[in-house]
Amino acid sequence: MITKDSFSLPKKQLVIVVIVSVFVSLIIGFIAGSAAFDLARYVHQNKFLQGLFPNENATSTNENLGGNQNLQDKNADIFSRDKQITKVVKDISPAVVSIIISKDLPKIEQYMIDPFQDSPLGDFFNLQIPQYRQNGTEKQEIGGGTGFVVGENGLILTNRHVVFDKEAEYTVLTNDGKKYDAKIVAISPLQDLAFLRVSGINIKPLKLGDSDKIEIGQTAITIGNALGEFRNTVSVGVISGLKRTITASQGFGGASEELDQVIQTDAAINEGNSGGPLLNLQGEVVGVNTAMASGAENIGFAIPVNEAKKNIADVISSGEISYPYLGVRYVLINKLIQEQNKLMVDYGALVVRGQSSTELAIMPGSPADKAGFQENDIILEMNGKKINETNSLSKMVLNAKIGDEVTLKVLSKGNTKEIKLKLEKMPSTL
């Protein structure tokens, strides 16, 4: 009878057989592995055999090295850009200041009255109704903005709309937390620019770049007092557009103005960033942050620094800003404006009043007023050059000099005529 254990070895012999079998298997495995390694190496070195033993998933050593090199180069570029940005921020931050706006406002206090205190019902109802009354005034912070040092002895550039309230007081807060009283020394009547002077600080002015050389897509850095609360907030983006024309308003119910040739960026410009610098990777100022598009994400605008350079030079040399002026408020005409207003032409400057009662179409006593300009006149040309979106009237006037005589071609009530007038110095707005 054959059973499951009909064939068996003694226990000692069985152990010897197992050990020998394992040892033999190891030797055979080592020989096979070595042969396979030698074969693979030989195939790798023999182009003919590579054709017989293709490996679709294999990548050459050179390709692997190239991929790693590209990754290393990319990481090096990112690291280098980060180093540039952090260096710019470190170098520039001391010259970027927060501007705190304060004003004496009525101090309101609450008190309680009992409307029935003088009647028999007073004890029955015992009512206490709150009432409010003024109890003197107190200084309160009403807003904030940003500025940056552009000249010796604490000369600071900011936006005109930051310091528009002549009854307010302005305090400059430096990056090291020190506070200084600031005085308005000059306000640009044509651009959204203004200058403050602070005594007692010794901060190196920022270097001004060339805004005519910036390109769409290049890195842009902003530093400012975001929301009037987070001073020296840094944001990074790119130059998104050039030579934009926008109509900017100063908050709810505020005056509006047309800004021409401005820079568009997606580097965040929040409330309170107004007046701060727009910088390139070399740490040069290429723009002055001035506005943001409401209802959009990261669409901000800056005045090209080249347009501010004349103002800076004027204030440093004479303490004031001098401009020739015509004295009209206008909107540049394009195809859309022509269609909306049913105009006869698709170019020129349409003389119009603003949204508020103080925004007159023609400034009283101005050269335009003296020459007989009227609202809804269209200025077509100045000195024989067409006025359009790329060649605005304000740009032409700014390129002229105080006292120059200019010839304007004007469309008035359907008739074309020429008007000659002399440009005068714009009155100071201080």
C-alpha cells in the first residue's frame, strides 16, 4: 500500500539535501545574473545588437543628463528672479512711506432723555430714549496713501488725489515705524501727482527709470500702504498694457479725470497703494501707482515716470510746478464716442463739463475762455496736427511752452474755424 509517507528519507539526510539544493540555486542565480548583466552591457555597447534587443522605455544617458540640466536651469532662473525681487524690496522699502490723513471731526456723544419726565406719566413709563450731540472735536484718521522719496531733504512724490483735502493734516510713516509731520509743497494741476516735504529724515531718493523702454510682459513690482493698514505691502506681476486712456474717479461722488498714456499692470494695486512706486527688476521706478479697475481682479494703472520727471525737476529747482494751459475740460473722440453722441467727426477733443458742478467745461479766465470757447466745441487740430487717442490735446499743450502762440482748428455748431491764442501759466492749486 502506498501511502503519503511511503517514500521518505531520514531527517539528517533530508537537511543535507536541502542545504545543498539552496547552495546550488544561489550559484546558478549568480551565474545567470552576471551573464545577463554582461549581455546587457554588451548589447548597450553594440549598436547592431541594440537593434535586435530594442527597449522602448530606455532613455539614453545623454537625454537624462539633458533633461536634468534643463530642470536645473529652470530652477536656477526662478531662484535668480526671486533673489532679484527680494533684493529690490530690501533696497527700496526704506524710501517708500505710508501717508496718514487726519482731520478734526465733530466728537459725538450719546445721552438719554425721558420724554415724560415733566409729566405725571414720567413715573409710570420711565422711558429712556438715546439722543446725540456734539461735544467738541477730535482728530481722526480718515484715509491713507503711499509715497516715495524722490529728492533730498525729504521730498516725497505721491498722488494728487491722496492729498486733495486742504483742511486735513498729513503724517508720513517710514518703514522703521517713525512718524513725521508732512507739508504739501506742490500739486500738479494736470496730472495726478503731488509733492510733500518732511524734515528730519535722511533717506536716499529712489532711482528713476525710463518708462519709454518698458515692455509688455516684463516683471513689475509694487510697494504700498495697502488699504491704509498694511504698510509696505509687496505685490509682483507683469506689465499688462501700455498707453492706456482711462477715466478715474475719486471714490463715491468724487471728481473724475481722464488719465492718458498710463501703464496697465496686474501687480495688485489696492486702495492705499495710490502714490507708491511701480518698479522693474533693477529697482528703478517706472511708474507712479494711481488707480485700479473696480469690479476686476488685478487691473491697475500707473502714471509713467517719464511724465513725472519734469514735475520733480521743477519742484527741486523752484519749489513749484509750472505748466502752460489752455483751460478746457474735454473727452477724446473715437468711433464709440462719435456714435454715442452722434458727432460729425471721429477724432478731436470734445469740450464737456464733468459730473460735479465744479467741473466746468471751460475754466473762467483761462486762455480758452478769453478766446470764446464754448461747451460742446470740438478741437480738431493744434498747430496743424490732428488730435486723437495717440496724440492727445493735453500732450500737445504740455510739449509747448508758457507764452507760446498756438493755432487751433475748432468745429463749433457745425462750422469749422481757426482760433489763435497764447498759452498761459496754469494757476497754482495750492
